[in-house]
Amino acid sequence: MIKLALIGCGKWGKNYLKTVTAIEGCELKWVCDLDHQKLNQTAPVYPQTRFTENKADTLNDSEVQGVIIATTPESHYILAKEAINKGKAVLVEKPVTINRKDSNDLIELAAAKNTILMAGYTLIYHPAVKTIKGLLKEKDINDQLYYLNMSRTSSTSQAPNVDVLHDLAVHDIYLSRHLIGVDPIWVIAHGKSYIQNPYNNVINILIGFPDGKIASIFASLIHTEKTRKITLVSSKTKLVFDDVQTTDRKIQLFDKVEGEHFLAVEENLEPLTQECLHFIECIRENKEPLSGRKNIDFVAKITDCISDSLAKGGEKIIIR
């Protein structure tokens, strides 16, 4: 039995709480949050789990093997550092940290402590993304790929102290590399805050890959509708992944030989369930997660370059 703790049971933490408690072979022993009222409202629903306002209760428990951190982004670094220092495996919701230096510190510490550091890059574990990844390989689409067009928009309120880059666009940053299979070589970015907020709520990003491949990313927190769409265009095929559609219509393939049709998604588990199952598997087998240290380092580096381009008015930044 793998025993876990959750720090943060707010908007996204509640999703982890619901997900982890439903997984067999896993016990969510602790939930920690500073909001006493929130704990009192949540605790009766999960009588098998202990609720506390004191993070030491979770971090000092020798039975706890892994800690999930779903708090405000500015607190991720210190909480993850404390958990890693206690020898716990750590899953941190995105953004892992708000700057590259802190991400590098966590990566180095996890390596030194020989423990797991995993990012909540949920879409890597999406069954539809797994299907698309297999299709790209099967049909050799990557060799003939021209570009990816990615749109991720929402009309919900912006999370405090979080830029649209780290809140929404980050998903397409790690997905572009995951699908293309190679590291990018340059970025260009333009962002804007259109409401009274010090953080950008709209961003356009171009990411250049070898052989002329390009990923274009549009993300907005002030859109009139929710979009979660990726279009991959190659010389012979166009593939559309629309995550707001039903399971049987999420992936649409346009092929010059096969024509137009929808592809079935093999597994129907929620991406967050797949992510948590993978975290548990990595703890059990002591193996590196798909969204582990290398992926965290990559995202930290790319978002750092994007921030540099934003600061320089959309200047092209070479990734080194």
C-alpha cells in the first residue's frame, strides 16, 4: 500500500483529493491546508483521511512515501524542497516553480536525495495524446510534419499571481516537444494584459524546431469560450485533437488515402487519474516519471526564454 499526502485542497487540490482516494492500492493518509474552513467542509466527505493545518504532520510522517503539492505557485518551491529533504517522492502541480533557478534547485536536490520529482503535466498522460503519439510513429508523420497549431483558451477568472504562460500555455509547450520528439531551437513571444492585472492574460508564442517545424501557441484567460485544440499538419495528413469534444470525437484524422474519420481513444481514464497512477507506479518501482526532472528542466528553460522574448518586445530568442 502506497501512502500519500496532499498539501493544498483548493480548486485543483480537490481534484487530486477525489482522484487519489479512488485509486486502489493507495491510501491518502493526510490532507493539509491553511484554510480551516475549507478543511472542515471537506473532511466529513473523506473520513479515512486525516486533515491538518500543519504541514509538519504530513512531512514528518515516516509512513508517507509521496507528497502531492497543489498550493499557490509561489509556495511550490519551499514546500517541494522541504518534502524532498524529508526523502519523500514529490508531485508538484504546474507551474513547478515561478523561475528557472528554483526549478534547477529542486532538480539537483531530488537527484542528490535519490528521490522522485514529478510535475503535474497532466496532458502527457492523456489517453488521446498517447493515441496520437502512437499514430505519429506508426504513419511516420513526424518526418513530414510542417507545423502544430495549438489553442488553449478560457473565460474563467485568472489565478492570482499566475501569468497565462504558466497557467495555460505551459501545457502546449511541453506537448509540442512531446509530440514532435525533439527539442526546439528558438522562441518568439508576444503577450498582453488586457484587464487590470499585472500578469499577461493573452499570449502568442512561436516555437521553432529543427527541419523548419514550427509550433504556434495561442493562450488566453479572457476568451469567450473554452478551447483545447491542437492541429498537426503534414504533407499527407492533418490530425486534429479537440479535447472539449466527447471521447469518440476528440481525434479527427484527414488523410489523402484514408479520407476523413474519427479515431477511437483506447483508454477512457481521466488524464489526472493516469497521472496519479504513474506517480504511484514510479514510487513503487523507483523509476523516473515521464514528467520528471528532464521535463521540468525543459519547461523551465523554455518558459525562461519566452519570458526573455516577452521582455524584449517579441525578439527571437535562441535556445541554448
